[in-house]
Amino acid sequence: MNTINRNNNISFISVISKIRKCLGDENLFFTFVVVNRKQNTEVVLTFGRDNISFIDNWMLLMEAKFASGSVDFISCVFRRFLKGDKNKIDFITKNKTIKIPNKELYHIGFLKNKINFFDEKETYEMQNTDCKTLKPMEAEKGIICMGSEILFDELFNKKYNVDKIYDKINTIGIENITDDEKTHLKNSSVK
């Protein structure tokens, strides 16, 4: 886990906004768990293609709640649905087989003064552990657990690795690499 301090440039709003800008709202599905320990409450909210237009105002409200102390922690799990036929898998429901896209899955934890980014192993463990019993669960088909700490380095520090971008192209297709990754490849090939 990589923990960074929140500041004016790195906040709840800036992290989620950069993710949305880079990966595209049409491919994202967010699940947030908002925790207030004093009131012993947890609220779960989801934002996807059908209601993403409401997320900006909601994020402003959450920043205000962080500042007032009425929110202690926000857990964010987001899924990026991958494009292309090579990223479709068979899913059986009610004796019918349908094609669904593979999904990259990321976890991020937001506290008042810190943000926790997780690696692939931590994301896998959180995704595949029953939170009530702490027992392992069967891995969900079509989920690719990703490291949000790597994503943070790419989005905020522009740390890209040419070999990793080529690996992505080979595994998930060129249609799923970001404009920043494409620019990095072009700039790297010019040198």
C-alpha cells in the first residue's frame, strides 16, 4: 500500500476527476462506501453510465464532509469495462449464455488527510475476501485486479513504462490504452 498526504493538488475530487478524464466515464462504474464512525454508519453509492452526471456535486459534498469531520473514510472501488471482442467472456445466467466485458478493478481509500493506494495483490485480497467472515471467496470471472498506486503514478507523476504499455496492447488491446499512454509511446519512439 502506498499512502500519500492529501493537499490542494491531490484530493478526493482531483483523484476521481483524473481517473474519469483519463479512462472515460462511459467505461467506468464506481462504488463508494462512505463511513462515519461516530454515528456508526456506512452508506454505499454507485455511479455509472446512467447517473455519472451527479458525481461532481456529490464529490463537492464529500469534500465538505471531510472538512467538517462528518465523514471519516471513503472506500472507492471502481471498475473499468474493457473494449473489444477479445475482452468479452461468456457469462451464464438463467440457462442463457451472454457475453460480458472483462473489467479492470481498482481500490482506493480516502481519509481526511491521506489517500491509500493499493497494489494488485492487495486489490485481489480485498476483492476476494468476505468482509464479515474474513474467509477467502472464489474469484469473480472476468475481473483483472489492478494496482491503484501504479495508476496514481501514471496520472499524477506521468510515470509510464513503455514495456508495460506494450504488454497492455498485447493483452487488452490498443483500444484500451489511454491517450497519455499513446503520447508517451510516440514521444519514446522519437528519441
